[in-house]
Amino acid sequence: MVKISCNNYGFDCSFEINGNTEEVIKKYQKHSIDEHGIEYSEEGLDQLLLRMKN
């Protein structure tokens, strides 16, 4: 299980999601596009999650 939030990218936003990696990436991508107008690549988010685990 992984967790990601907008705070990880420096946004003053309380959005946070937990779940399996694929689900978290898809839902965070949707949120970031819908709410912030920013599209992050799946690879970029995957790298962020890997760094957060260490």
C-alpha cells in the first residue's frame, strides 16, 4: 500500500490517497488535472512513490 498527497508536490491542498500503486497513480493524476490543471506522467509519480518508500 502506498500514499501520496498534493503536499508531496508543494501544493497547499489536503488531497491524499492510499491504496495500491496503480490505483493511487491514476486517482492522483485525475485530481491533479481536474483541480490544479497539471498533468504528471505515470513514470514521474512512480518515481515519487519509490523515493517516499526510502
